[in-house]
Amino acid sequence: MKKLLLFSIGLMLPVFVFAAGAGGGGTVPEKKVVLPPLRTHFCYTLPLLKQRVECRLGLSQQDLVAEYAKQYLPEECRAVRAKKAQGDCVARYKDLQSCWENPVGDERTACAREVIGLPDDRAAERKSCEVKKVRKDRLACLASLQQKVYTLVKFRFYDLNERVEDFLKEHDTIDGRAGIQFIVVSELNKQKFNNARTKAQRLQIIKNERVAWKQVVKSLTMDDARDFLDDATKDLSTVE
């Protein structure tokens, strides 16, 4: 889910089929087909994640703007039930929008780190937390650093997600099913990462993201196969 210009109204048109009556010996009389007005659905109203992804990928830029004007709720935030936590999640996505103007790689990640408020030297920051004398302050400092690192890990998933989305929009004549499946998997991986309780579980989710990325790069024959997930693993190791 991308740049705040995103997602608008999904176009969902039913298909009407009229045929001769079977076994009755007659024909079905002609009926006047009245199609519903265009843009009768917003993508966010669709019940399934895959449906929403497919819907949004098919929207024009104008419709993406209309969708977000109606409701801007990234899939990761949609899965968050607590109202305040969901609001914080949405705000974080909005803050990260400016980073998409940077090229893929170090500049984009540096932008995300700055937005998140994560120091370049995570190990040093952790040490500064650990030397705090008051236990409550020490634990709060470590928890804050940990959450910032987790956010950067998920930003790397987000980046892969967006790169596939951009590729599909730039190559709109190719079969996009593999790309859609990757976006769905990547979105679910962010949610799983939020629900993980151990370092081992989080590391496994990063590995799963890499496997899915390699598959989609091969399926779509994407030129840029960099995933930057080694950095995600290193960042995680600095706080766990």
C-alpha cells in the first residue's frame, strides 16, 4: 500500500449471461440489461486481502486519490484492532510517504530510519539504554529501540511490496498473478511479524519474505533482485 495518492474505487461489474432454456423447448425472451453505474465499490470495502490488492492495482491515479480520500488504511494497520495502535500505524505510514521519492537502496532506507527516529548506530543506542540506572527507564528505552528496529524491518518488506507494485504498473501487459500473490504474502508477513513472540519466529518470517521475493523476481523476470533483508537480520540482532 503506497504513496498517499493510493487506492480508489474498485470497478466491480457483474457479468450477465442469457441463453436458451434447457429442456423447456423454448427460448428465453430477451431482457434489457441494465449495468450498474461505474465505480460503485471502493477497494477497501472488499472482504478479502487478495481482492483488495487486485482492486487497487487496477485503479487509475485519479481513482487511487479518491480511494484514499475516502479511507486510508494500510493492510498492516487494518489488522490492528486497538484504536490508538491503529491510528499510530496509519500515522507511521503517512510519515513514510516522502521516502518513496528516494531511489531504491541506501537513500530510501536512510529516509525511513530518519522518519522512524532510529539512530545509525543501533548497538551504541542499546548500550545507552542499558546503562540507565532506573529499571523502568532502562526497559522503556530498550522497548522503544526494539519497536523502531521492528518498524524498519517491516519497511524493508514494504519496500519489496511497493517495488513489485511499481513493476506491475509499468509492465501492465504481463500476467500479474505472481506479483499479486507476492504482495498478499508480503502484507501477511508484516502482520505475522507483529504477532511474533520470539527472535526465532521473526527471523523465520524474514527468511520467508526472502523466499517469496526470489520467486516473484524469477516469475516476473525483474531486473533488480536486491532485497536488503540481510540488513533486516543484522538490525534485529542488535536489539534481541
